[in-house]
Amino acid sequence: MAAAAGTFVLGLLTALIGHGTGAVASTAHPGWEQSVRGGAHAEERGGERSRSSAERREKPAPPPATSRALTHRTAQGGKTLALTLDDGPHPEWTPKVLDLLKSEHVKATFCLIGPNAERYPALVKRIVAEGHRLCDHSVSHDTAMDHKPVPYQKSQILDAKKMIDKASGGARVHYYRAPGGAFTPDSRRIAAAHGMRPLGWTADPGDWQLPGTDAIVRRAQQQVEPGSVLLLHDGGGDRSESYAALTRLIPWLKQQGYGFGFPES
């Protein structure tokens, strides 16, 4: 009889403890079961939850290591040329330039103004989809940036990159080109820290001055040499002269034995 009573009491206590445990578990921190019971299966389940949480909180990959040294040359070297196009995207001229490059099987680097990228995201996505590269060309094209405070320079560079990133869907921005070449040690450092190689040029036919198509073509022909980075424009105003010059320059460059590539990154 005593033994039966003892069994009854033990069973009652077990039931009560089990019921209390369940009540606590239902409202406790998700790690409660692992910390209290500590079983092998609980560790496995807790580990799975931890991994899932870690995956959900996964941070974006750090930017690729990039030199802060200004580049003026093609990555391939030899008789190659890097075509770069500034101040776009533009709703009229960028599509025409892209059509031309596609028909000529030429790749180029597009140096984008942040608000223009924000305004025309479909063009930014097309640039990427057709195998061209992106370059950050600042927010407001301030050619006096080299005389401005470092926080201002940083904002101009990184705010533009955010706009380009959003417009492209996250495609890599390989380069940063300061408006008018107004680089500083700080702006080069900021760009490189975010995966963007500072990008200069070696051939500038001055198409932005609207000197006429013939003058643009003649100056470019005089200035290019193996490894050159050629500066032209697809945005910033009427680029009919620039576009017409490109229709003549690309075939001429091919006749001279030039290939087309990208700048060092």
C-alpha cells in the first residue's frame, strides 16, 4: 500500500513538473530548450536555428580590393583602347550609343551621374546586360570638388554609388571618375575603399565643347595610342556630334588594328 502511494505521488510530481516545463517553454526564449535540457538533438536543432538566423542576417560581401592609384591605361595592354562615356545616362543619346556599340561588338565604360541613373534605371540595367561596365561620376558633377571638404567629397561619391547600385540592381561599379578630373587623395581613398578604381583618361577630343564632328574625330585620331583611355560623352546635353564622331571613330580604330577593352580595375 505504501509502495503504491509512493508511486502515485511520484507520478503526480512528474506530471506537474512536465506540465510546468511545457508552460515555460511555450513562452520562453527560443534557446531555452537547448540551454535547460542540453541534449544532443536539442543542440542540433538549436544549431540549425542559429545557422538559419545567420543566413537571414548574412551581410553583403565586402568590396573587392582596389588600388587607389589613378589609372589611365587599358587592362589588356597592347594595341587596345578603352572607350569611356561620361555624364549619362541620357534618354536620347545613351540608347543610340548602345545600339552602335552592339552593332560594332564594342564594350565601353559608362561614367554615370547619380541622379541620371536614378531617373533612367532601365538604361543602367541595359548597360550592364549588354556587357559594359559602370563608373561613378558623382552626384552633381562639381568640377571644383577638389577644393571642397572631405565629407562633401564622400557624399558626392557614395550617394551617387547608392543611386547607381539601386538603378542597376546591384551590379559592380568598377570605377570612380572625378568630374573634370578633380581628384584628391581623399576622394581616391574613398572610392577605392568601396571597390572603385579612380579612372582618368589619356585621350580627350573635347567633344563636350561642341567643336564639330570633324574636329572630334581629328583630335581623337591624333591622341589615341595603344593602351589609351578615350573620353567621350553620351550625356550632359546635345551629343549629336559625339555620336556622329563615334560612328566614324570605331571603324577607323578597327582599321588601325585596335581592339576594345576596359581600363585597369
